[in-house]
Amino acid sequence: MSEVINITVSAKVKNGPTISFSNTLNIDAYDKLNVMVASGGTSETIQLLPSGTTSVHFLLIKSSQYSDQISYKVNGAGSKILVDTPQNFIGLGSLAALDDSSDPETLVFTNDLAEDVNIQILVGRNVTT
């Protein structure tokens, strides 16, 4: 049975325009993950794709704090991505920006702050592409 993620995004410029959209995304399954990443440069690996799953179609990352001292690497490699704002990747096109050579199977978070942070992740996936 298919799962549905309803997406609504709105951005308003002060004294300027508002741009918004709504969309639905049909997926096979989803996971909501809550992970505490300890302070002091600790790294925590988050598994996004269980075995037998082939394709992430939606990824939302929210943190209890935002800072240029919190980051992650996709599949443990490449450039670090700062968690300085909430992040949302909708569809295969935007997810390819994270790692165009493969699906994001893991995210390796590093917290260089003096306090722990809680990372919430919502991932929508399909078992076939």
C-alpha cells in the first residue's frame, strides 16, 4: 500500500511577494528518526535506507539548534553540509544534489557545539525506482 506525504511550502519576503506551493508525494514507506548527536565533535551515522530499499524520494532534516558547527556528510564522504537551517529535499532531482552518484544511504552528522543536539529526520522511500 502506498503512503502519501503532503507537502506545503510558503516563503514570504517582508514587504514583498509570497511564493508557495503544495504537492503530494506517493512513496512506499517512510521513517521518522530522532537522533541525539553528542557535543564536542562527536559523529553519529544515521542509516536512511534499510536493506532491500533502493530509492529515497523525500528527506527532511530538522535540528534542535542550527549552527555552522553542526554538519553532515552524505554516505560518509564528500563535502560537509552545514545544518544552519532546516533542510528539505523533495524528489529525485533535489536529492541528486546531495550525491548524484548514488542514493543517500547514510548521513554522518558531526556536532562541534558545546551542547548535544537532537536531529529529526523524515525520509520517504520506495522499494523500486
